[in-house]
Amino acid sequence: MKDLLGLFLVLAILVVIPTADYVFAAGDEPGEYIDRRVLIWNLFFKMMVVAFTVGAVVSGTIIWICWRFRESHPNATPTEYEKAGIEAGPA
């Protein structure tokens, strides 16, 4: 639970800090404007990098779990639940 909370905290920081920076980015002098297209593209790019990274980690984890706990794995042993089902026979 702490890991999940930490992940959401990091993601919130990645969004809140740049947003606060953009809010206060307007210059004091007249004529200093923010190019919103550049800021939006920058934020989109950052969020896409985060999304692809998270997606790669999740996909890799799923592939590792499927490979590690496959039925033909040499070290695979039936769980207690599976052993009880084998001993009881088919229903």
C-alpha cells in the first residue's frame, strides 16, 4: 500500500510542479507572453514518456509472472489448493 501511495505521490508531483511553474511563469513586463502550444506539447511529451515507461514495466512484470509461474517450470510445485483438488479427483 505504501508503494502505491508513493507512486501516486510521484505522479502528482510530476503534474503539480510544472503546472504551478506555468501559472507563475507570466513575466512582469507587458508583452511577455507564454507560448501555450509549447507548454502543452512539453507536458504531453513528459506524460507520454511516463505512460510508456509505466506500460513497459507493467508488461514486463506480466511477462515475467507468466514465464516464472508456468506449469512446465522445473521448480513449479502445486499449491495446497491444487494438491487438494488432485487428491479429491474430478468432480
